[in-house]
Amino acid sequence: MALTPVEIRHIQLKRSLFGYRKASVHRMMDDIADSFETVWRERSQLVERVEELETEVTRHVELEGLLRSTLVSAERASQDLKEAARREADVIVTEANAEARKVMRDVISEKEALMGDVRRVQALLRSALAVVDEAPTEFTETADATVAPATEEQPGWTVETRSSQPAPVMVQPPAPADESEEIRELAG
């Protein structure tokens, strides 16, 4: 049984003729020694446990520091990756915009070239239509005498020769009204 410091202070030893009784003093000394031994053992166990806990706390503090540094490194790496991805996306968007502008310029220039071709074709059609419209009025007087009749070998166009003109002139036989309407529509 462990004695507390208060119990030890309040122990009353029995007295005898020449002082305290030896047996009660020895018994009390044994009880105090047992109690002190128990307390000493508990104290040494607690000291060992404190050392173990301090070692574990030190290890946990080191792990916490390592985890914090790892977390900070991971956050930095994550932000670096985000920035790199953002920069790469910006570059891709810029390149796509440049490519779109180039394609648009090419399309516009091709459209302008096609519109030029359309205008040339329309002008050619207008001039051909004007020639066709003018030809019957110029040659109506001499058409009966100078136009060769169409044959099966040369259907459509006939050649007119005049003695006063050295070059042959191509004359188209009268076209149906529908064909000249179509040519006028194409010519615009």
C-alpha cells in the first residue's frame, strides 16, 4: 500500500522506555520504503512514457513540416501547371485566330477574284448580246442574198463572205426568243 506524504507526516510512532519501539519503527520504515519504491517505479515508467511521447511528438512535428512543405510544393506545381495550361491555351487561341484571319483573307480574295470573273463573264455576255442584237439590223438588207443556208454538216452558224470585206463574218440564224432571254438574264 502506497503512503501519501500527508500520511507519512501524520504517523504517530509508539514510544517505549528508551524511545520509540523498534518494531513499529521498522514496520513503518518498511512501509515507507515500499511506498517510495512504488512511487519511484511509477515515476521512472512515467519518465519513459514521456520520453516516448516526446519522440513521437518530434516525429509528428517533422511529418507535419514535411507534409506542409509537400502541400506547398504541390500547390506551387498545381499553379505552375495551371499557368502553363493557360499560356498554352492563349497561344492556341492566338494561333487559331491568326489562322481564321488568314482563311478569311483567302476567302475574301477568292471571292473578289470570282466576282471579277463573274463581272468579266457578264461583260462578255452583254457584249455578245449586243452583237447579237445589232447583227440582224445591219444584215437584214443583205441577209437574204449573202447568207448561205444551214446544212446538216454545219447546223447553226453560217459564214457570209462579201467581196468588199476580206474577213468572213459569222452570222447566227435567228434564235428562239427563249434563248436570248436566258442570255440577257445571265448577263444581268
